[in-house]
Amino acid sequence: DAGITQSPRHKVTETGTPVTLRCHQTENHRYMYWYRQDPGHGLRLIHYSYGVKDTDKGEVSDGYSVSRSKTEDFLLTLESATSSQTSVYFCAISEEQGGHTEAFFGQGTRLTVV
Amino acid sequence: KNQVEQSPQSLIILEGKNCTLQCNYTVSPFSNLRWYKQDTGRGPVSLTIMTFSENTKSNGRYTATLDADTKQSSLHITASQLSDSASYICVVSEGYGQNFVFGPGTRLSVLP
């Protein structure tokens, strides 16, 4: 699992409340990603980071913000959760292996916004 | 627009049978193509990765093929086992390999 831990694993929250999901990695990887996975869709990139304090938007970044103050932690924040943000969220890291960029995923966080 | 399509959406087979999953992509520039297995409630795990110059790659009972001319890939599973029940996701990397385009996955159910 490339030392990736997501927390919490499950969360139910109310519409309009802020929510922060945490991704922690233990192997000093430079690149970290946040994806959401919804039925009928492939994983879609929300935000990614290429170093401490270096982040950029992905395909579906509206309503989400991220922060990376330390190499090992990448936080995803929903400033005001909406029902459309009910999803399974995956954190990933990438590393070079055998000349290829390989991606490793965390176990996921199931978020339900009611 | 970069896209990855997979078929079928879902598949049910009996234990011991073979099956083939399909992936078509329109990602450019192409860097590599991977197949991931995702068990229910878990994150995807890489099965194979192929670059432009590779047209087949095996990992145990899993064999992936790539036709870069037609932009198609397949994943063949031989002698299926109950533990093969999972979603299989085709992922194409764009450009220098840090941008991943995910297919929607094929849900495989292997029945006893």
C-alpha cells in the first residue's frame, strides 16, 4: 500500500458543514493526489500536489481545497459540503518504478453528505 | 478530450472460465497504459503496465495486450477464481506520465 493512510475511513456529515479528509504517507513521495470515485465514472482528479505548498487543480476541483504543509500529509477540505460531494475519496501517490510512473492508492474514505 | 472507455460494464462468469475485458482510449500524447484491480471497499492495485512499444504483458493469470495503432487494450483472465471478483480499471497516462485518465471500470463477478 506504499505507506498510505487515509482518515477517516467513513464519515457522515450534514449539508453546509466543513469536512477535512487526511492522507498520510510514510515514504517521502513528492506527488500526492486526491480523487473521487462515483458509479459510472472513472476516478476523477480533484487536486494534486507536487511538493510542500505546491498544489494544483484537477478536473473536478470546484468546492474543494487542499493543503500540504508537510511532505507526508495532504489534506482535502470541503468548505461547505453538498450532497453532490457524497462519494468515495481516494488519495494516491506516484513514484518512479522501472522507468515508469506508478500510482499507489489509499484505502478510500466513504463520505456521505445528508 | 482525453477519454478511456471500457466494456463490458459488468460481467458474470463461472469459476474456472476465461474472460476478456476491453479498453479503448483517446488519450494523447500517450505515455503508458495500466490495468488495476479494485476489490470492493479498497483502493485500486496495479496489475500490469505497458508502454507504447509493448504489446503484451503477463502477471500470473492476467495477460494484458496493447494495440497502440488502434488505441485498444484488453485484459485476459485465465482460469478464473472467486477472488478475481472485482472491478478492473484501465488507466492511460498522458504526456510525461503524471496525468492519469481512468476508465469507468468493468465489474467482474466470478460465481462458484
